[in-house]
Amino acid sequence: MTSAERTPLRDGPGPRQSRPIRPRPHGGLRSVVHSLRGIAAELPYGDGVAVFNRVYLTVTREFQQHVESGWFSDRDSAGELGVRFAGRYLAAVGALRAGSRAPACWRPLFRLRHHPQVHPLQFALAGINAHVGHDLPLSLLATCRARQARPEELEGDFERVGDLLTLLEERIREELMPGPDLLDAADPLTHLVGSWSLEMARGGAWMAFRALWGLRELPELAREFTERLDAGTGMTGRCLLTPLPPRCA
């Protein structure tokens, strides 16, 4: 993405732009990586979206390598899921750039991304929460529909994706968590990040996907369920981004 193609990410409403960020058609995971690098190039290092974007770029590169190496049982389905999954994050960033309304799950991160008393670890976990809690079940559903598959056909590769995400979360906590000499069990940051679990979020995403699959012939109920899922995930994100005292931020 060249500088001429980029429009700075906005903090509030503004005119809609005509070039939302999305993977190039038929570009697959390589196009996703290209788009994530473009976002990284336009954001200051400490921006909360930039923090999550670095995390997501890392996991997407690893995911791409695993897809290309044949690690997944169904390479094509895994690749499609990865592109659809990333597309939801890229669409949310495109909405931020255009000054339009992003999904509720992403709004806390977008609104608080410059807050000086939110720790980088909080930004990273809030982004993962939004992406796994809301975007993942919708991406699983879309992949099933596109490939005319049933949920159980994706379950094995879903677990493999979960293994990658677990390793990523461990790396994030190691890299972004302050050293043990700065924290103890009573520290607000330790307490806050310990209250959220990727394993629980993954389990919830799978159950939300199964519920949406069961509601596929009931569009009104499916739409209401999706709206509530979006709102609930956003509420969790807002809690994860609670500003902390300066000694912890």
C-alpha cells in the first residue's frame, strides 16, 4: 500500500472514504499480510490499534506458513477461514478510516487507542477479544456456507487454529506484561488481564457459531443473536481497557 493510497485512521465521525481496507480479490493470506503491513505503516507505534495489528500480523504469518505447509487437514477450508476472519478486522479498520460506525466489539479499542493509562497488553487482549469473540463465529459460519460444509467438518482445524492462538497469547503476555519486580497479585493490571481467558473466548466462539448454524433458517433470530453477541463482546473489551493508575500504565 503506497502513501498515496492511505487515508489516516480517524478518531471520530467524518466523510466516508471510497477505499476501505480489505484483502485484494483472490489474494488469499498473502493479500491479508500485505493489508496488515499497510495498516502498520500508517500508525504510530504506541497506538492501541497498532499494538493489536502487530500481534495479528505475527499470528497471520504463522497461520499462512502452517496452511502452506499442509499442517491443516483441509488446506483450502483453513485458508478461506483465515481470509474471511481477517477480512472482518480489516473491514472494521476500514470503517474507522472512513469515519463510519464500526462493529460494537471493536469500538472500545478504537475509542481508547490513544489513552495514556491503558497498557499495551490491554490493547492487545481487547483486540483478540473482539476478533475471537465476535468475528470468529461469523467467519466460521460464512466458511461453512461458502464451502457447503457442516460445523463438524471444520472442528478439527478450528482446534488447530486454537493451538496457534494459545501460543500467541502466551507470547503476548510474556512480551507485554511488565516484569515480576513491578507487579504482584494485587496489582490492578495483573488482576485485570487475569480475568480474561482465550480458552474461554474460543469455547464461546465455537458455541456461538453452533448457535448461529442452528438459527440459519431463522434470519430474524440470527440477526438479533449476532447483534447481542457483538454488544456483549464489546462490553468485555471495554472492561479490558479500563484505564489504570500511572504506576501500572
